[in-house]
Amino acid sequence: MEIAIKLFREFRDKGYGRDLMAYSILIDGCCQHGDMDGARELWHEMIQDKFTPDVFCHTSLIYSYCQNQKLQEATDQFEIMLNDGVALNIVTCTIIIDGLCKEGCFIEAFRFLNEMGELGINPNIFTYTTIIDALYKIGSSCGAWEIFGVMIKRALVPDVVLYTILINGLVKTLDLEKALMIYEMMSQRGINPNIFTYTSLINGLCSARMLPTALGLFEEMKWKGFKPDRVLYSTMISCCCRCEDMKKALEFVNSMETDGFEPDGIVYSSIIAGYCRSNNKEIALELFYKLERHKFRLDRSMHTSIIAAYCRCNDIKKAVRLFNRMVESGLVPDVYLYTCLIERCSKLSVMSVAELLLAKMIIVGFTPKAINYTTLIHGYRKMGYSEKAFELHKSMLTQLPESLHQ
């Protein structure tokens, strides 16, 4: 931009190229490059040259101000535009509304929307899309649907972008039935979903463990020529594992590799957890130690799955041994893992280890809950150590009275 501006000024000073279009292009270029000082400087030079800024010049500045969260400057520029008698257009108005919505100024945005009508400018699909998207982002789904209703009454036809925003909003509010209904409505109206539509719906379905429906959409997406990315593959693999469909999960791993994506820690963590969940501990262990031999960074989730599997099989020695290795490697166990180990140690009457784990849990900053104490108490009572159980119960009441309600 510096070279372009320098050349422009050289030609201008020699009496060439001095016109409104040249100024407009350079001002817009400065705005796109984030050089607002340069844009304002050219603006003042344009005024000194007796040129009246057109809607393009004003809009470039307004858009750049809004993008940089300078709403006051944007509205000031808009006022200058009005005072200069420059004819407004829907693009400029939509940019102002977008800026107001992004700053959370919805009252001002709605007021401006009404003023547009008074100025003879009718909101278009992009104007309403901007407002609906902003309302969903602040969690106002009711407001978003109210605006959508207004738009429909004005006979405006939603496009794929707006439908996708609506679907994404419904997914986030866990209204998958309505999200699928909107998706069907799109198809009936001849509007083809895009990759974002599919991704949003599939993510929601996977979160709800609606695997068959998610699989159907995934296949439809691929059939229509859209390529899944690493994140979407990971989502599908995770859902298959949580639904204990390990065969399908491995098929996705193969497809993922075919498409050029190497499985990462998230994928391996899902696979290990899936095998553990579906009572295939040996396969999970084989994968876990294979990754370890290949110097793969084993994360907390992987360790937790294996340790929990050992606990379910009452193999407390291996569980504690892996727990200690996990801590030595710098990984921090979570409350779930401490609770799992304490519960199993207590059930197997390995009380010294259970108490040590409770002590470690407190040292690292976790607050034990009632269940952590009660499992220990039951363990001591089972062994006939009533006095120890009573002491522990008393300690729980004095130290953590609120835990009884958790």
C-alpha cells in the first residue's frame, strides 16, 4: 500500500490521476490492511481536493471501524455520511447493524432496523442473518426465532447460511429434533447444505449418541462431494467408541488415514476408552503399550481409561502401579480417577493405599466429596474396624459438612 499511495501522490502533485475513484480505492486498501491512520489521512486529502466522498468511501471506513471494535467511530462516520447527504444503501446499513450486534447493543440495532424502513431501505436476507446469528451467540434463541418470523412475513427466502445458523443454534440448545426438521425443510426447498451444515448437525447427533442418524448424514455428506476434516473424523470415531461400535470406529480410522490424516491423541484416547468400555481390556492394553513403545505421548485420558479398566477387574496392583507411573510422567490425575481408585481399594480392603490416595488427593488441591469418605468408611466397617470407620465419619462431618449434600 505504501508504494501505491506514494505513486498516487506523485502523479496527483503533477496533475494526473486526481479523481474520487482513486481516493476511494486507496482508502479501501488502507482499511483492508488495517491502516486506519493512512485511510484517514487520505480522507482529509480527498476533502482538501474538493471531492465529496461517496457511499463506497464511507462504507469502507465504517466497515473497518466495526471490524476493529471501534463502534463509536463507525457511528460517527455514519452521521457524517447522513449530514453530507450521501444516499444510503443496504450494505452500509447492514454493516452498522452487525457492528451494533457484535458489541451487544441490540436495542440500538433494532432501533436502527426500524429507522431503515423510514429511510426507504428494506432489510435483506443478510441483514436478518446478521441479527439472528448475533442473538444465537448470546444465547437468545427465542429472539433469533422471533426475528426469523419477521423475515418470513416479509417474504424473504432463507439461504444456506441462515439455515445453517438456525441448525447450529438448535444443536447448541440440544433441540436436535427441530434441527433435523429444519434440515429436511432445506432439502424440500431445494437448498443444498454446505460442509458447515453437515458438521454442525453431525456434531450435535454425536454428542447425543444418535449414531445411526449421524452415520447417515456423514455418508450423505461424502456422497455430495464434501470431504471430512480431522476434527469431524475424530467426532465420528469418538461417537462410535462411546456407543461401543468398535468395528465402525476402526473403519473410520482407516478412512481417516486414507484421506491423509494421521490419528492423533484424541483418536487413540477414544479408541482405548471404547475398548475398555466394551469389555475388550486386552485390546486396549495392547494399543496402549504399543503407543508407549513407539514413544507416543500418552495423555491423562488414556491412562484413566486403562487404570479404570484394571479397577473393574480388581487388579488393583497394576492400577496403582500405572497410576504412579502416570504421576511420575507429569500428568495430573483428576477427581474421577482418585475416586475410582479409592472406591476399588476400599472394596478390596486395601485400606492403607485408599487412605494414601485420599491424602494425595487433598495435597494436590482436590476437595474430597462424601463418596470418597463413605467408600473408606464402608471398607473399614467391612473389615470390622468400627472405631476407624467412626473416626473417619467424624472427620468428614467436621471438615466437609457440605459434602453430605453432594
